[in-house]
Amino acid sequence: MKALLCLHGLLSSEKDFDLIRSRLKTEYDYIYTPTMPGHGKRTDRFSFRSAFQYAVEEYDRLFQTYKTIDIIGYSLGGVLGCYICQIRKVNRLILLTPAFHYINIGNYRPKIIKKSKIKTKKAFSFHRIYYFLIFAEIVRQSKEWVREIPCPVCILWGKDDFLVSEKSGFDILRISTNPIKYYVVLKEHNHYNIVKSEEVIRLILQFLYK
């Protein structure tokens, strides 16, 4: 039996995967989209330790029933997915804009000039700053821990992504030792619409049958 573990991004929730879950439901016996600590309706604390613990525990929970597990990791979830590959057996790894390198300055500058609809107070709240500091520490430590990706891997990155640099994907590709490995740069995709794209679904399906 085969399952898919979906790991969402920072300051987000399992809703990141609404489209992916609906389009891939016939490919798996079970698609699991757990919520990260301190996100969504979870009231427990988001921390460096709880993030890594969450990723491994959710994998282990699935493995009790399903012996073949694929992972889709989006942004921070992609970082955690790569970490799982260091200590557990992952069948296939799909990374949507894995956040190992940020911010993408080349794309970000125009976004600063453009007037945002998000209120400044909300965008720079203490809550968001705290979460970003935890996120930065997770990424920093993961760069030391993630040494090899032995399973087939598919990396998708949007050319208009202003949060994550394309270097993130190249770094993962460099340490991927399986002959089945892909890095696709998608035009007219950014950090947010990449999880809502039919083209992404098509590429994932192609990868699953390689």
C-alpha cells in the first residue's frame, strides 16, 4: 500500500494541498496532509525542535500502515522533507520551491516598490518575525544535516518566485544520487500559485510514472 505525505509551508496550513490532494487521490491509497505545530488550528508551540519532530513523527505514523511513502514538501515543508530522507526511507520526493535559499533579491525588489494590499502592521507583526526566526534556524541546521537525497526527486520552482531562490533547487539536485532526478523552472509561477497549478499536477504525474 502506498501513501503520500504532504508537508506545508511557513505560516500556512494543509490547505496548501487542496488541489494536489484532489488531483492525486487515485494515485495513492492515502494522502496525508498534517498541520505543522503552531499553524492552522493547532495551538501548540512552533519551534525548531517541534518542526523536525513533527516531520519525523508524521512519517512514522504513516509507516505503521503504509510501507511505501512519497513526500511532497512545499517551501519549508520541502526542507523538512529533505531532512526525513536522511533518516527514513522515502520512495519519491517532490519539492515545490524548497526554501533552502531566500530571499530572491532579483525578483523581490519590484515587489517592495509595488504598493501592497497587506497592512504593514500585520506583515511585520511580532508573530511573523518570531516564526521567521525559527524558520531561519531550521533552514540553517538543515543545510548541515542534508547530505544526500538517495530517492528519485522532482524539484519544481517558479520563475517569478520572490521568496525562494532557484539556487535551492540546484543544491538539492547536486546531492541527489538517484538517476531519476528533475529540476523544472516554471514560467508565470511564483511562490504561491505553484501549489494551485494544473501544470504542476501534470509534471508530478509524469514523475510518478518514471
